Amino acid sequence: MLPIEALQERIGQSELGQEWINNPLLDQDVWSVQELGYSEEESKIRATWNIYFEKFSLPWLKLLAKLTALASAREKRSLALVVRKVNDLKQFDKFLLTEGYNQPELITDSVLQKFITAGHIKHRQSTIAYVARLWKEEQWLTLSYTPIKYKKTIPKVEVIPEEVLHQIYEKFDLFPPPLERLFRLQLVLGCRIGEMLRMPRQCLKKEGSQWFLLRWVQKRKHWQFYQIHPAVAELVREQQKFLDEQLGSNSDFDKLFCKTSTSNRDGAKGIGKRLEKEPVYLPELMTQAIVENYMKDFSVNLKDKHGNKFHLTSHKLRRTKASIMAYCDAEDEYIAAILGHASLDMLPHYRKRSLERLEKEANTKGYVNMYGRVTGFKPRKRRYERLAELLKVSTPLGECHRPTMLGDCQYRYACLSCDHHRVTLEDKPKLETDIQRLQKDLEQAQTATSTRRVTEINRLLELLKTRLQGLKKLENFKGENNNG
């Protein structure tokens, strides 16, 4: 068995070990998350106050687990990830004792693979890969580990089906008003629930006619202002007014969402009955546990199209936002920016799912763009428009396929010059009427010798005629198909 003194000596000679070998935390088996550098705010939101090392039986693995936690916190890994790694190593400790591999030199690659496949493969594989690299780099312990590509199923992108989303909007008022606003905002913004709960009470700013919202981007660890639609700003202002009424405008509570409690005076919780109780609003941080408990109660009567119970979580609202943007053919980088993703790894799965569904639903070659080209199918943003005004971008003529879900359009009064504008055969009469009107305007402008006006009208006429030519191709195409 590896003597703890020998391991401590190795640690003391390593770069990180020199810094940590005398850290008093190494002599303790219960660490507060704030001692690791996480804020009291994050601790309260996640309802995680301590990390426990008591259940380790192998002294050398306990010490390495503590160092691993310190290294992960130093790298600014999320609190949830640090806790998960420690728990995975606790399971590894139990596995080694059960299998009789309590000495490091007995831990072969096959032993590690056996441990990985005996539990949650993705989590265990990630933890073992991380510690194998870290421990080897620091020369604490070298594990004989070769990552194997286990057969993976395509990640389950759990979005909310349209029929369930309808039910949610119909029943949103079952939630206490601040939670209704919280979930509406999360669906529109695509934030993580932790980011929503951190949102400051004074998070809005207005520059000219534009509204901006300050939000915490968890993966990037910084605050950032995002431009938002005026309707979103109004929803935020409603919540601010609610706090003023409930807590007082002079309250020093500085978050947009406060604690919503259904606890009775005797301390009994309203589990399963939350939506039937009148809540009390407290000037305290809302926790993720409270949010998810409300979601659980709300899910009781939600059914998918097959009649199966649908379990709603706050993260599914975020994934639905991502799926809607992918469905609207938004650029991957734009989706990643809105969602606060650190990488583009998950986006192909949203894209694949959206395109598969799109191909089933879209009418083949039913749209014409500004260049007169007939398009095979469109990103059908309108599919979700009737679900909420917040997701709607109206257009003067035809349909806007602009990928940006919210915010003012720089081409608001110039759809004909925009790449995202599409027309269908249903728009043909409107285009012909506009051409007739513009022809009359052109005659008047020529009579008045208004060169600038003549140039502008001719430009618009050309754009309209190009679209009409495309619609004629579309008519011919559909006629051929019908005849065939």
C-alpha cells in the first residue's frame, strides 16, 4: 500500500503541491464551499454548503481527492462539477475496497474500465480522465489509463414538444406571479436557472430606444449586457414593481427573484400542494430546489401527444430556446452566445433534431427569396409564434426568416432588401398590387423630375419583379408536380 508519507513527499515536490501541502484544509474532512472560493450566493442557490471527505477509506485516495477538489476550484470549474468529482472518487474508493485493489500499483487499465462501466459511464469516464491527467502531470500518481470510446447514443436533447408548450402557456397562471415571469423569461432568454436566480434587481438599462439586460454568463464567469425586445423589458419591469410592492422600494434585497415560500408557521412544507397555497415572499435568494419542486408540481397534468406524463424541468425551457433558434436556422455562434455555451459541442445535436423535423413538416420548394430563387424549405419560426408574443417578430410583407428571435430589426421598413425575407404564392396578389402602385408613383416622380425618388422606386420595382419571377417558377414547378 502506498505510504501516506511517500505520497506527501511527492506532493511537496510538485508545483501545485508546494502551494497546498501546508493548506489546513488537507487536515479537515468537511470543507465549506466558500473556503474553496465559491460565493455564498452560489452556495445558497445550489443549496450546497459543504464538501465531505469522511467516507473515504483509503488514505492515499482521500488526500488525492482533496487535491483534485482544490485543482478543480482553482480552474474555476462549477461547484456542481467539483462535488460530482469528489463523489465519483468516493465511489472509486468503495469499488477498490470491494474488488480488493486497495494498492495503487494494482490499479490497471482494465480495473479502471471496470469501474467506469459499473456506473454512470459519462461521469466516471470524465472524472478518471481528469484525475489521471492531473495526477500524472503533478507526479503524484501515475494511473495506467487509456480512454476508450464507448458506444454512445446520440445525446437526448430534451426539448418541450409543441403540444406540451401549449399546455404550459395555458396553465402558466397556476404559478405564483414571480415564478411565471421567471419561466417566461428563461424560455425567451435561454439562460441557465442559476443565471436567472443571480440576475440583479436593477438589471435593465435603456440607451435611446434600445433596452439591455444584465445577465451572468456562468461558463464564462462574467456579467454581460444583452439587447432585448421591449416586451422582455416590460416583463422584467413588472417583476421589479412586484418586488417594490412586496418588499418595499427601499429594501436592500438586490436580486430580481426573491424566495417564494409555502412553508407553514410550524415549519411544514407544502410538498405536492405548492400551487394550491398562497406563498410568502421573503428577501432571500431563491434556490434551485424550490424552482424544481414547483416544476414537479406543475408537471402533474402535462401530457405529450401520446398521453404520457411529461416531466418539466427549468433546463428544458433553456433547451427549447436552443431548439427554436436552431429551427430558425440561426448561426451556431449566435446560439452559443445567447445560451452562454463555452463551446459549440452540443449545437449539432440541436441542429440535427431541428432539420429532421423541418424536413418532415416543410412544403418542398414553397418559398422565394429576394433573389427570385425558389428555396427548398424555410426555417419555420412561425411554428412557435402563436405560443407567446415574446417570441414573435412581425413583418410588413411576406415572412421574416431572420434568425434573431428577439430585438428590433435594422431592416424593419426595408424587408424587400433583406436576405431573410421570403414570399409565397399567397403573397403574389400583394406584390402585384404594390407594383401597380409603384408604377403610378414612378410616373409622378418622373413628371416632377425627382431623380432620387425615381431611382428608389425603380430599385423597389426591380426587387418586387424579381420575386414575382421566382413565384412564376414556383407556379410552374407545382403545376408540373400536380400534372405528374
